[in-house]
Amino acid sequence: MPAEAYLWFKSLHIIGVVVWFAGLFYLVRLFIYHVESNDLDEPIQSAFKSQYVLMEKRLANIITTPGMVLTVLMASGLLIIQPSWLGQRWMQFKLLFVAGLLIYHFFCYRIMSQLESDECNWSGRQLRALNELPTLLLVIVVLLVVFKNQFPTSAASWLIVSLVIFMAASIQFYARWRRLRKENSEIM
Ligand code: HEM
């Protein structure tokens, strides 16, 4: 196989990752809007729900799953060309976290079908918390693949990680504060 093949597989692998995550992030956002449409009056509620079911199915089947398939297929190509990666510790950890991501992916399908049959017991707040999981997995997997066996452990590295977590948490708190303020102004 030409040496260029590895780079093609890697480029398409990264494109697959971007598409997969775009789908995963937006899918759970749609679940949140879907669950929160329970607060609407009929017949608007039914109209919104059937629109969300359609959007969720299209997003999952046309964007999210093809992104996942592309990621996994291209990753298999990379491993066929360079099987020695499999013996490395960072790759074994990466595969563990990717397995978690795949479980999350199929779990989203489960929630999607529960939403379609109006049997979903997840609240908007629980779904918001669930939506943090792929972000965490993304950060861990990218750090593993970039740093490989030199995974950062120095104080400076942890300072950067803490800063990123602090920024992400601040954005979440601000969004929550705005939501609560809006809810309170609607009650009054
Ligand atoms: C099916 C599971 C996966 C396998 C077997 C796999 C395998 C690989 C391999 C062998 C490489 C090339 C490493 C190199 O040449 O340095 C790679 C690169 C990469 N992978 Fe994966 N991968 C998988 C899933 C993922 C996922 C889910 C993500 C994102 C969350 C991801 C993100 C990346 C990135 C960003 C690179 C480029 C790193 C670089 O060039 O420095 N991979 N992957």
C-alpha cells in the first residue's frame, strides 16, 4: 500500500470524528427541546413532538451514524497499515474510551425511540448532564492520541486542564442562570 494511504485514512478518520461528534452533540440538544415541549399546550405540543421525532431520526441516521461508521472504518484502515499501535498503552486506553462512546451512541438511539413512543423518563436537566459525557470522552481521546505515551502529568499541564474545565463550567452556570431567570420571569 502507498505511504500516502495512511495519511488519507487519518484525514478521513478525523473528518469522521468531527461529523460524529457534531451529530452526537446536536442529537441530545434535540432530546432536551423534545422533552421540554411537554410544557406546551395542545395542539402545538403534538406538532412540535412529531417535528422533533423527524429531526432526530434524520440527524441520527444521516449524520451521526455515518460519521461513526466513517471514523471506525478509517481507524481500522490505520490499524491494518500500522498494527503495532495496538500493542501501545495509549491505544488500549483510547479503545476503552471509544467503546464507552459507542455505548453512548447506541444509548442515544434508545432514548430516541422512547421519545418517539412518549415513554422517555429523562428530564431536561438529566439530558443536559448526559450531554457533557461525549465532551469529556472527546477531550480524553484527543489528549491520548496527541500525547500518546507521554500523557501530560506535569503541574503546568494540569493547570491548563483545570482552566479549560473552569471555563466550560462557567459557560454552563451562565446558561443555567439565564434559563432560571427566564423561567422566573415567565412565572411572575
Ligand atoms: C474505532 C476506534 C478508533 C481507533 C482504532 C482509532 C485509531 C487511530 C489511529 C491508529 C490513529 C493514527 C495515530 C497516528 O498516526 O499518530 C488515530 C488518529 C486520530 N484519532 Fe483515532 N481512533 C479511533 C477513534 C477515534 C475517536 C472516537 C476520536 C475522537 C474522539 C479519535 C481521534 C483521533 C484524532 C484527533 C487523530 C489524529 C491524531 C494525530 O494525528 O496526532 N479517534 N486514531
